[in-house]
Amino acid sequence: MRGGVALHDCLVGQGKLEEAEQMSQRALLILEQHLGQHHPETGQMLRDLALLRQKQSNLSEAISFAERALHIRLQSLGEAHPKTIATQTLYTQLLQEQAGAQQISPSADAAETLDPLQTKRSSHAFSPSEHDPLQAFLDSRCELHPLAQCRISELWQAYEQWTATIRRRVPLARRAFAAQVKARGCRVDRTSTARIWRGIRLVDKTQ
């Protein structure tokens, strides 16, 4: 496999990213079949694929690969191992890049959902401040963490209950709420039973 790694690195160095990606995908399949999906070498290949996707500006898939690699390294190496720390750093960096890209170019449907006053303040819409329409909810009910997750429906219900409790006159519409959550680096995913947010979870901060 080391010869394949050298060839992979050579292809990346030459800018032949598609060829490097095809080689990495084949290698990942072989590793998963012979060593298992949770083997450290499988985790290394997933991290390599995350870096490739990052170079290709495909942040969504880069985050997915990095997250899988991080889970493997946490389980097999522990959170204090240098490789685990390096993967955690990569995963966090990718989330921040995705959040920055969304701040610069928010989706059209999300922009249409915001009220005119929020649209005029778009340059500050995703920065924690006294005018932020979501930060108070996050501060009181949520925790942001790369490995956190919660059901999409549960987070929305918690927000609705929170706005009713404090009697906000203009709560965010659901799509605008989702755009604000994504701007914090969270992303939508799906398990076998539900659609979830990754990167955020509900907590009880009253205890």
C-alpha cells in the first residue's frame, strides 16, 4: 500500500486530483473489505479523501470524509493522539470554511425567507451580536461541537418553545432558522431513522 501512497502523493503534487481521487476510492474499498470500516488505515484513507475534496472545493463531501476519519481515530487511537488531533483540526477547519462560504454567498431561498430588515443587515446576520436573531437561543439551549448531533425536528420544536416562552414577536421562519444554523458550521444529514443536524445539540443550561 505504501507504493500506492507514494503514487497518490505524486498525482496530487502534479495537480491530477481526479486520478488521485479514483486511486484513493479504490484503495478505500480494498481497505474496508480486508481491514474493516473502523481500521486506522481506513481512517487515514478517509482523511486523504477529505483533503482531496477540500482541494476540489467540495466541502460537503470533505466534511463527511473527515468526520468518518475522526470517529475512527477517536475509537482506535484516542482523543490525545497526534493523528486524532490533526483530524479534529482538519474537520473544524472544513466546518469553518463551509460557514464562511455560506456567509459570503447565502442561498437565494434562504435570503427570500428573511424579512427586509434582516436582509439589509445581511453583513451581520450570522455574527453573534445583540441583533442576532438566533444567538440568544443558542446561548440558552444549545451547544455547538463538531461531534454533536440532534434531530432536525427536535431543534426546531425547541426553538418554537423558546420563542413562545420569551414571547419574541417575530421568530424566524423555519427556512431562515435553518440558514442561520448552517451559518454556524452545522450541516444536515440523515440516519436510518431521522434527519439530523450535525455540529449542534440541545442541552439544559438551567441545571
